[in-house]
Amino acid sequence: MTAELAPKAELRLALTLGGVIALRMLGLFMILPVFMVLARETPGFTPLLGGLAVGAYGLTQAIFQQPFGWLSDLWGRRRVLLLGMGIFAVGGVVAALAETMTGLIIGRCLQGSGAIAGVAMAFAADRIRPAKRSVSMAIIGMGIGGAFLLSMAVSVPMANLVGLQGLFWVTSGLALLGLGLILTLPSGQAVDEQNAPAQESDTRVIWLLSLSVFLLHAVMTQLFVVLPGLWVDEFQFALSEHWKVYVPTMIGSVFLMLPILARTGARATEHKLLLPAFSLLGLSMMFMSWTGSLPWLAGMLMAYFIAFNLLEASMPALVARFVGQTGRGRRMGLYSSFQFLGAFAGGVSGGWVLGVWGASAALLSAAALCLLWGMVIGLLLNRVFRTSQPE
């Protein structure tokens, strides 16, 4: 029997799950704007190891998303959410106590090991009616995007107060808040008997979106491996001042992005966002590579944030429309695996390109990939949507 929720209860559930993921991702993202500058004083630091530490959580997230999804199919979603958030808290403690780059990398790997993003999306798909499911996935996706935006605003001021080790203690505190939210979720597992398994065409969409989120997070991580040091080294723009760029560009991007997302969500045309959004990502990073002035970089950063958040909110909604009932946790874990594998790849590749060829090469390589993929995904998704009829 399906445990059908009232509309208000569906909204509360989506907001709670979005809050759980947002707290977790806030703890991971808030390291990005400051790590490559603050970690320079850590014994053993190199650009490559710094990039590895930034992206290490993505590798372990990618490895454990599907096992955690499979466990949630067997044990129930809430139990696995609690397990994953507990592991994340332990990872923050390990990183906070680390005195070498090796210790920081181990801590970041542990933080990523509690891989629950796919489980949270499966929980929402279990409990929320198909007609409202895309909205709930957008809320969870917006939780990730909102955590990213908030992390850009608070990370630098907080780092100035507590330092890198203090930031990791804060991430563990956020994990404890997340555990409290998980305990408010309904236990047991509701199954939507009317939701049929995905067909072949649906599987193609899931794979295309998984590759898309891989690139999105690879580029995001690579950008923040490069950007803080670029501002400090090229513009003598002190780390303590970076928030003066992050905050206004983030706020501006949200106001510009939300009307677009609302319109496409109401018309169920989120797939049409992928080509222009990936193109905007690529163009913004290409223009960043030309440096110019700080106002120029700030404008390009706002364009980047608009595109990133459109994709971060719309792609999970698309995945939810094409994932069937059978093995839902495992199938949604596939999408999340690629998301965090991209973060790992972006951290490592960004650190390597930065160390060998410099900041401009790192930005241009990411820009080229986004522009190319935007054309590919736009053509392929339009073709699939002409022949597919999702629920």
C-alpha cells in the first residue's frame, strides 16, 4: 500500500530532505573558496595534493552512492540517511585534527563516504505523488544549489575567524543538525505501486543526465581550485575580501535564475535549459581566463552562478521523471555517483593543470568541455524527448 501524503506533508517532506542535503553539502562546499589558500601552510602541500584534497570527497561519494542506495532499498531510507550523516560527521573531526595533507585527504574521503544524496531523492520519490515529484526533486536540487550559494557567502568570513581546522569542526556541527532533521522523517518505506519501471528510452536519459552532472561538478570544483589563488596572486585581492564579490554575485544570480526555473518547471521543459546553461557556463569561464579587472571577473562569476544553479535544480527534476520504482535507490544513486565523481575529477585535474600550465589553461579547458557538451546534450535530449513519454 502507498502511504499517500497530503500536499502540505509532501512539501514538508521535500523541504526536510532538502535541508538534510543542504546541511551536508554546505559542510562540503564551504571548504572550496578558501582551501587552496589556507592549506598552503600545511606540511606536504602541493597544487596537486591540494586539488586532491578538495575533490577527494567526490571520489568516495561516487563509490558509495549506489551501495548506499542499494542498502536503502533493503533497510529503509531513514536508517541509511542516519548512517551516512554520522560518517560525514566523523570525517569532519578527522580533517579538523589533521596536521598533514595526508590527514586532510583522509578526512575529506571520510566526509564523502556517507553518500546519501541518491537515498534522499529515492525517499522523496517513494513518498510523493508522481505529479508533484519533479517539484520535490527541484526543491532538493535547490537545497544543493542553496548550500553552494551560502557556502560562498559564509566561508571566507568564517575562515578568517576559525581557520581551516575550525571550518572542519563546523562541518561536523552541521552534520549533527542534519541528524536531527533525519529523525523527524517518517520511518518505514512507502512504495508507489503505480510507478512503472523505466524503459530503455528512460535509461538513456538517466545516463545522459548522469554524464551532465559529472561535468557540472567537475567544472565547479576545478573553478574553485583556480579562482581563489588567481585573485590573491594576480590581483593582490586578499582572501578576507573575497566575500565582497561572492555575496552580490550570488544574490544577483538567484534573482535572475528563479523566474527561468519557475517557467520551465511549470511547462515540464527543463530539458531545454541544458544547452543554453552549459553554453553560459563555458562562455563565463572562457571570459574569466582573460582576467581583465575584478569587476569583469565578478560579472562572469554571476553568469557562472546563474547557469550552475539552473542546472543543479533542473537536472534532478528530470531524473525523477524517468526513474522507475524497481531498485529506485540504486538507480538514483547512479546519478549521484556521477555528480560526486565529477567533483573528484575536477579537483584532481584542476590542481594538475594549474600546477603545469597555469590558471588560464585550467579555465579554458573547462570552458571548452562545457561548450562542446552543451551542443551534444541539447541534440541528444531533444531527440529522446521527441520519442519518450515520461510519467
